Amino acid sequence: MKGIGLFSSRLITTGEFILEHVGEVKTREDFFSERASKTSLTHTYAMVLGDLIIDATKCGNLSPLVNHSCDSYLEAQKWTDEGVTRIDMVASKEIGVGEELCFNNKFDNRSADRKGKRKYRCGATKCLGYI
């Protein structure tokens, strides 16, 4: 676990909705431009949605507290509601009481080129070691 984290308070069944990833919707250009200008910003709470990014760094809900794990219990599901695209986190397997709610960001970190990536040990048996 890194950061604060979220933990289940009850048994959660496979396919059950957990929460929506909420934040500011930005273009990739705006997001990376803003990140470059804020050198003191060490954490990112963003999810890529096609050409857009949902950035929960400054506003949103509890979704930024869901930590990354290479062996996660949650998966992202994209859907549209009245023309607005949303991202939900749904249980990909049964989650027991007290287990940490984790999400695999699925960044491709297996390449030999680690430039721009930081070391990250999620604790999973098959941890890739970078994020």
C-alpha cells in the first residue's frame, strides 16, 4: 500500500460498482503543460480517457485514494450518460472485508526504457517495479 488507501468494509461481489473516477476533464496538452509547470507536484490522480484526461488531483471524490497494484481487485469500465463519458471502478473479483481496493493502471512498464518512469513496488508477486 502507498498513500492512504481505501479498504472494503464488507464483502464485495464480482462486478459490483465501487465508485466513479471524478475530476477535471482536460486535454492531454493542457494536463502535461500544467504538470510541467508545477515541479513540486509529486502525485498524479488522473485516468486517460481517449484524447482526454480526467484529473482528480484538485477536485473529485475518494477515487484518488485507490492505490495502484499490479494484482488489483478493481477494473475500469467506460460508459456514456447523456453524452458524457464516465469511468467507473468495478470489482473484478470478490473482495473480502478489510482488503485494500486497488486498481492496475496498466501502464506498459516492461520495456527496457525506464526514462520518465519512477520505481514503484506495489507488493504484488508479479510487480513490474515501475509506474
